[in-house]
Amino acid sequence: ILSERLTKACPISNRQRGFRRAVGCSKNLKVLQILMKHAKSEHHALGVIFIDLEKAFDTMSHSHILLTLKQIGLD
């Protein structure tokens, strides 16, 4: 229920892979492979950053999260 309400209030880009039902990381790996191959063939530099957001919400103020959700119309 919460996922549906959040999706309506804050539409998720089709590029978003995390936190979506039935979408794994295999597509992200394929995109990365394509980008790496293209950069190599064109002799372009490619910077890649991996960010681990595990337990990201545990470190945020829950009252701030609730306030933000309320401000965008989710309560």
C-alpha cells in the first residue's frame, strides 16, 4: 500500500532499479557493460561511482521523513 501511494505522489523514473518490485541489478550491469565498451571504443574516460545506501533511512531523522511526506501530500 505504501509503495503504491509513494509511486503516485513521487513517480519513479524507469531508470530507477533499486526499491522496485521484480527489477534486479542485471539490467544495471548490462547498462554499465555497454557504457564501458562504448567509452573504451571511443577512447573516452568513464567515471563510475557506486553508493551503498543500505540502512540509509536508519541514519535519517524519522520526524524529518514524516514531515517531508506530509508536505508532499502523503499522511
